[in-house]
Amino acid sequence: MAAVLGGEPQVPVGTVMTELHARVRERLRAQIVASGGSPDFEDPELFADVEALLRTAAGTFDSTRLVLPELLGDPDTWRLHTAMRYQSHRTKGSASVLLFVKRRVLMPVFRWLYEYSRDNFERQRRTNLLLFACVQELAVETARLRRDLRRLSVPPPVANHAAAPTPESRDAR
């Protein structure tokens, strides 16, 4: 229900966004199930739990909140360095010649090598997709176990037998 403020109706943005997010999640779930994804995703609640878990994990960009970087040790040993640095320890004259050769001769050769090795990158992409699928299956299992644990940890309601006589107790008199 839209409220009127200043003569114009106001749309409850939170409600609209929640509904939109639910529609997008349902469309994604249906697409994954239709394309042969995990049969566990037939359960919309489980899919929502998995999506929330993965969304939280994907939103963790701060490495200080993660355990694995601490286990890997010095970041220079495991972080990718994609920028190429042209350096030389030689004197200024010979260094400029070598840097020219690196930039004008070696870099075109490296670019050709990159094009040549694209097959390896494609294999790595497929391997990454496989790893993503494994992580997703682990997330499914984790979400299912958490849901089952929550369900089991809820105490059953206490029945008050003395409050109202049941038909069986009336017949016993």
C-alpha cells in the first residue's frame, strides 16, 4: 500500500526490492534446474539459503576476514602480479637499450605466446568452473545442514494437558 506524502504517492522501496530480488532468484533457480543443475535446487528455500550463503562469501573482499590467506603465508608468494615492470640493474645507457629491446621486441613475442597458449587458459577456465561447481555443492550441503540443525534445535511446544479435557478423558469417566 502506497503512502501519500506531499500529494504524491510513495512506493515502499524495500518491499519492491524484496519482491524483485525474489523474482530474480526464482528465475535463476529455474534456469539452473532446467539446464541440469543440482536437483537439490528444486527446493526454492534451499536455493535461497545457498544463494544467501554464496552472496555473503562473494561479498567478502577483505582478506583480513578470511582464514585461507593467513594459511598461505606471505602474500607475495600467492598473489598474482599482472603488471609487467621493466627494470634493469645496469647503468643508465645500457639499461635504456635493454629496456627498449624488452618493450619493442620481447613484448610482441610475449603477446604472440599469449595467443598461442590460449588453449591452456581455456582449460584453466573449465577447471575453475569445475571448482565453482564443487564449492556450490558444498554450499548446498552446508545450507541443508544448517537448515536441518535450526529445525532440530527449535524446542517442541509444551502441551498443557490439564487445561482442557480431551474426548478420550471424558469417556474414561
